[in-house]
Amino acid sequence: MKKLNDFLKESILDSNSSKIFGGFKDITSEIKNDNKEVLYTDIHHDNDDDGKWSSGDSFELTMV
């Protein structure tokens, strides 16, 4: 579980700096032989409609 938590922390930090606007980004984990399995969906809510990541916005992580 610690490994998954570390992965999620790193993914969230990467997502925050990637400037996702209004869409979604799948956070994936590498499984055997470069296959990927989607673990969480990360949705950026632009709550203040300013078109950029700011303090008024939020992220929603949903386990798939």
C-alpha cells in the first residue's frame, strides 16, 4: 500500500504542474512487461473559470 501511496503522491504533483484545463488525465501504473493499467482518473475542476490552475480550482481523483 505504501508503494501505491507514493505513486499517487508523485502523480498528483506531476498533474498539478502539467496545467490540465477542464479535461481529464489517466494516472497509470506500469505493470509487467510495459503493460499499463489505469488506477485513477484525475479530473481538474476549473471552479473560477479563469482557464488556468489556481487556488480556486480542485482536483477529483476517482479509483477505477
